[in-house]
Amino acid sequence: MYKVYEYPKCTTCKKALKFLKDNNIEFTDINLVEKTPTQKELSSIYKKSGLPIKKLLNTSGKKYKELNLKDKINEMTEEEILKLLSSDGMLIKRPIITDGKKVLIGFKEDEWNSL
């Protein structure tokens, strides 16, 4: 069973959920804003993704820009970034899908086809 961290108003998340439904892939969806992952959960997601920590950030989001993170993020430690992400789900890149072992961040249909 997959967990999908998403935001219901996000068009990319809607496409991802449609993809899963169209392909009969069972999943549980988690609203990133209502139930923001903890710092520990985000740390696990980050490590399993194999991506640089900056890939977890929603760099096109309003919050990211309001907080001027573009200029601050390079000076922050991984722990500080994870703490910041766990404080506000709108800062997290979405959707995120995981089966507990593998993690994909963002929706790219060819990557998700590997599911």
C-alpha cells in the first residue's frame, strides 16, 4: 500500500491521484497541510528518496517566496531544513509517494510507471 502526501488544491497532485486510480494502484492519501509530516518522517522520506534535500522544497510556492528561502537555504543545515518543512506543509514539494522503501517526489508519469 502506498502513501501519497498531497495537497488537494494542487493540480499536479490531482494528476498524480488520477494516475493512481486509472492504474488501479491502492493508496492512502495524506493532506500535507492538515497532517504535515513530522521532522522524523521527513528525514526518512529524504533519505529514501536519494535526492538532495533541496528537492523536498516547494520552490515555486508562495510560502517559499514569502520567507525568502532562496537566499537562506544554502546557509541552513539539513536538520534546520527538515524542521522548517515539518512546520508548514505548504513548503513541501508535492506529491510524494512512498511504499516505505522507495520514495518519489513530484509527479513524472514515466517515473510513476515504475510503480
